[in-house]
Amino acid sequence: MEDLLNKLHNCVEFGKTDINSPYPPDRKGQKGALEYTQELLEKGASPTNIMELALIPAMNKVGRKFSENKVFVPQMLLSAKAMNVSVHLLKPYFRTGELKRKGVFIIGTVFGDLHDIGKNLVAMMVEGAGWEVVDLGVDVKPEKFTEALRQHPGAVVGLSALLTTTMVNMKPVVDAIKAESPATKIIVGGAPLSSGYAFSIGADGYGKNPQENVLWLNAIGYAK
């Protein structure tokens, strides 16, 4: 079982989705994350072990490599795709309660901003770290965030903006969320932001990159 978990970890780290995936070229025709996850489940591996011993460590490693400029957006997206096929096979276990999520993370790009690559990377990394992700998309108005919070009480919220002209729209969103639920934790991120700006608008955290978002989520003690 340990060998299969290591192989699954390796497939996610290097973006090998399934046996038909042409990437990475040196693994063409070899099993990928899909097949190894199926094999692990068929052999009776615990879904929790699959998440905690293969998928989460693999995505954490990818996040560290991204932070250190050892891999870039295309490689991270491939890793996330490989992770997603495994998570899809595990979703029935989330529904039955056999496999627990760490919590719910609501994320969206604030109103006026249509950029989504950074948001998508964060969403993928957070899901790979064991959270349920509610992605509201782009150009999200304050009321859509508060409505999502009413549907998912106790969730953490992530806000994204890529432009200096749209980062100012984060404050009304933060204000609306805090008015709805003062205890809700909010993390913000995006190219023009800084930690100083994040805290000046009332956010609780600042994620410079996807991995920092994951580390912050783990640090605030929301794991259940």
C-alpha cells in the first residue's frame, strides 16, 4: 500500500493525470493519478490515508516548489488536474462522512475584476490541502459573498484582485462580510497587494502566493 501511495504522490507532484495523458513525456503510457487512486480504493486503502499521505503532501510540495520558482503556473495546473481526478473518486466518501474536509473556503475575484488565473491556482491548492472550495468566480459583488456565507456558516473567505483599480473594491466586500459575520476570517491576495494594504482594509490575512494561503489556513486553526 505504501508503494501505491508513493506512486500516487509522484503522479500528482509531476502532473501525470492518467494512462492516456501525454504529460510528462517520459511517462507516456504509464499509469497516472486516476489509476493509482482506483487501485488504492480497490485494495481497501483508507480514503483519509489517500488524502493525508499522498494528495495533500504532493500538493504541499508543488506549492513549495512554486514559491521557490522551481515550477511555474503550467506545471502547477497539471498537478492540480492530477489531484482533481483523485479527489473526484474520493467525493462519495466526503458525502458519507467517512472522509472529513478541514473546512469550507469561499473564494472569488472582487467586482470589477475579471481575472481568474491567480484565484484558480489558490482554489486548486486549497482543495488539494483538504478543504471544500466554493468558487464564486469573477466580478463578485459583496452580496454574493454574504449569501455564500449564509449557505456555509463558519467558512473562511478568500478575495482576489489583480489590478490597482480593482483592489480598492476589496474593502466594501470585507466590510459587508464583517457586518454579516464579524468572526469570519478573510484572506486577500493579488499582484498589486501587500500585507500592509490587506490589514488596512480589515482583512485577517495576506497570501502572496497560493502556498502562503494554504499555510495561513492551517495556521489559523480551522482544521476540524
